[in-house]
Amino acid sequence: MTSLAAIRQSSRAQIVLGLITGICFGFLLNKGGATDYNVIENQLLLTDFTVIKLMLSAVIVGMAVFPVLKHYGYANLHAAHGALGSNVIGGLIFGAGFALLGYCPGTVAGAVGTGALDALIGGMVGMLIGAGIFAEFYPALNAGILNRAPLPAVTIPELLRTNTVVTVVLLEAGMIGFLLLLEYAGL
């Protein structure tokens, strides 16, 4: 058994990797300012684009690195079929929580790590309560609105019927251009 296969089979190794990855993610969110309530509030008010710059930079790096990791067998794509109904409901739930508290699930965990009580009480407790409520109503939602208007493809290249590399290059160019535009505009 190769070391990669051993890591995949070991639940302890998976937990340790997840913990290390989560700590690194939280540290980078904090260093980027995304765990600061004022930064997130100003992002929602469209006066500070720090969070968009940080997340877009992460997407750019991930889009460039993932195909390489996949090619060498270190990553697999686990995309699922979606539906417009589930995207709308998920967006409404995410947006409501984000607007009410000023944190998303990743930034709330990072803010808890910095000692923010609003993130711990409002965020983590709120996420647990929200997850419980959603779990209670999931069977009814899944039988109804969540599966309405299935999306025609799982990935963007499938949707556009283009080569994955071409799609990644075009999306990367667009995102980098958008970041440069934000910087040029002083946002």
C-alpha cells in the first residue's frame, strides 16, 4: 500500500489533515482580515472589498493547483448534481445568516479562534440551531423545492461544453482582471 493510499484509508490521518488544513485556513482568514466583523460589514456595504479579494485569490490559486493535484492522484473531484431550487434556498439561508451576524461559516470559525464572543454565541450556536432546523425540514424540502429545476451540468466546462484547461485559463484571466480592476479603482 502506498503512503497516499494509507493516508486515504486512515481515519486518524484524515482527521489530522483536516485539523491542520482548518487551522491554516483560519490563520489565513484572520491574517487577511476576514474574521474582523467590521471588514465583513463594510464588504456587505460595498465599501471594503478585502473579503472578495481574499476569497477570489483563494479561488484563483485553487483553480490553478487542483488540476495538477488531480493529475498526480492527490485530489479527486466530488461534484454533485445541483438544482436551481437548492441553490436558491441555500443562498437565502446563507445570505440571511451572513447579513444578520456578519460572518459566513468559515469566517465565524476563524473569529471564534480569535476569541470573538459574538462569533461563538451568535455564529456557532446559530449554525448548530440552523442546521438542526434544516435537518428537521430536509425531507419535505428535498421532496419539493430543493430538486426543482435541475442544473444541466455538474461543472462549468460541462455546461459550456469546453475543454477544462481552456475554461480554467479564461476564468482565471477574468478573475485576475477583476482583482486588478478593484486595485486600480482603489477598492
